[in-house]
Amino acid sequence: EDALQREKPLQGKKVVITGGPTQEAIDPVRYITNHSTGKMGFALAKAAMLRGASVTVVKGHTEAEEPHFVKMVPVKSAQQMFEEAADADIVIMAAAVADYRPSEVYDQKVKKSDGEMSIALTRTQDILKYLGENRTTKTFLCGFSMETEHVVKNSRKKLEKKNLDMIVANNLKTAGAGFGTDTNVITIITKDSEQAFDLMSKAQAADCILDAICEQKNQNPLLAEAMECRLHSNSVR
């Protein structure tokens, strides 16, 4: 019923969204990961689907309820997520991708010893930076930035460094904006603007993000030619 009541500004367009954490194996038993649940990515997928888009979600392991009527592509590691993160009309990178992985993955369980243990780490593929450097003209690229200090300043640096059209920033220390919650407190940042929102549900945040993406695509003649969409009136102020 909700889908029938909405207009379809993204009808026929392809949207790729990443969500959840990655897992970087140490041995067959242990891995490095983070606290991401994928809820924000899934809320974005549902919102895009309701707007008529063909949605693919590249997701790390999560127990969150998956949205219906979207294509789910499960992955574990950052490398697997990189291999599945394809070009599209809109790409939203909401996943919490590991920045480092163990340099060596052991075939057998590493036995504990009396002494300390150290694990050498190496950088993972920077998916967002790669997409920013290699995307087509039509692609709108939106990243996420979770910070603990200097949120806007650090997020703007990421926006510029990775050649993004938009970045969604939040502060892990803000009540209601951390991992595992059903709410979020976001700031939407573009090259020329920033808009901060109060505490809202992740479903409402997803609507605000997609509304902002549509508005930005209308303001850019090259992007507007690839997709005609408008800012919805139901965004949360």
C-alpha cells in the first residue's frame, strides 16, 4: 500500500547500496570486524525501492531484517565487497568496511601461548576512493562518514579526497546515532552545502538522504540528463 501511494522518481534506475560490516579472517575461527548492523543501508534500500528503483544491496553479515523486493548480495571481506560494488545511476556506500586486514590468514586455528601475540595488518582496498576515481559521468556517488570528533571538517576532507557528490556524516558519540540503533543523527554534506538533522528514525533519515540526492542530481545538468527526479515533500526538517 505504501508503494502504491508513492510517486516513482527513480523508476527504471539502478541503485547499488552497501551495508553492514566486513569480516577480515585471522584463521578459520577468528576474524576482525566492527559493530555495524546494516540497518541504515537496509533503510536506504527500502526507500529507494519504494521510489521505483532497481536496488542491489551488497551486504556484510548482519542479523537485521532485510528489505523486500531488492537483490541481496552477501559478502564477508572488504575485498569481496569491492568486487561486487558495481557502477550504477546511484551508488550509496553505507557499509562499515574494514580499513585493515591481517597480512597472513592462517589455515589452522592459531593456538594460544603463554606470551603475547601480535597480528600484522595491511590496508584493504579503498572501495569508495576507487569508485570516485573510476565512475562514469552519470553515477551519483554518496559516501558515509562516522566520526568521533570534528565531524564536518573530517567529512569534508573525505568528500574531496574521494571525489564524492555527497557524504552523510554522523558522530558515534551522539546519543541515538551509534551502531545498532533504530535512529540516527545525520549531517548531509555536499561541495556547496551542509544540512544537519535532529534525531530521527533511520527510515526517515533514508528519505532525507534520497531526497537530497534527487535534489543534487537536478541541480547538476550532466546528472539530471541521466535521471530526472525531484525533491520529495515528505523529508524531515
